[in-house]
Amino acid sequence: MKLFNDIMLILRKIVMKGPVKEGGRNPYVDWVAILLISLVLTILLVLNGVNLFFRINTIEVKTDKPATGVVADIFDEKVLEEVINNFENRASLSDNARKSYKTLPDPSI
């Protein structure tokens, strides 16, 4: 237990002498800490991405199921005609609503 207390005392002295004591009081120290932490996290994320990229390219990372081909739907002209008719009906309704729109007269005139 004495060894643990000695180690904690040494660590406490190191931390209190350094910039940690100024944290929260000195904005410069706060910004430096934020930037350093951000830089370290960015470097770790980039290295992880590069590692994953090379592992995938060397086929170390495998999927559980083999990839299957995409099954294409058969083109149906009836469905296409229905869609075209639907859009033509919507366009005509929109055009009729736009042409027949009447505003109320301005009472201030």
C-alpha cells in the first residue's frame, strides 16, 4: 500500500507542476490541449482507415456470404404507360389549378 501511495504522490506532483494546473484558467493551455487531442484522434482515425483499406485489398477481411449477382427486373411496358399516364394526369391537374386560380381583390385599392 505504501508503494501505491508513493506512486500516486509522484504522479500528483508531476501533474500539478505541468500545464494541467493551468487548465481552465489559461485559454491558451485549453486550446493547446483541445488541438493536441483532436490531432491525435485524427491521426488514429486515418491510420485505422488506411489499415482497413489495405486489409480489404489483401483479402484479409472476408464477408460471411459470397456476393450474389443482381437480378434485373424484366421491363414491363404496361407499368411504364401507367406511370406516364399518372404523371400526365398530375400535370394537367396542376395546369388547370394554376390557370383557374383567382385571387381576391386588394381592399386597399
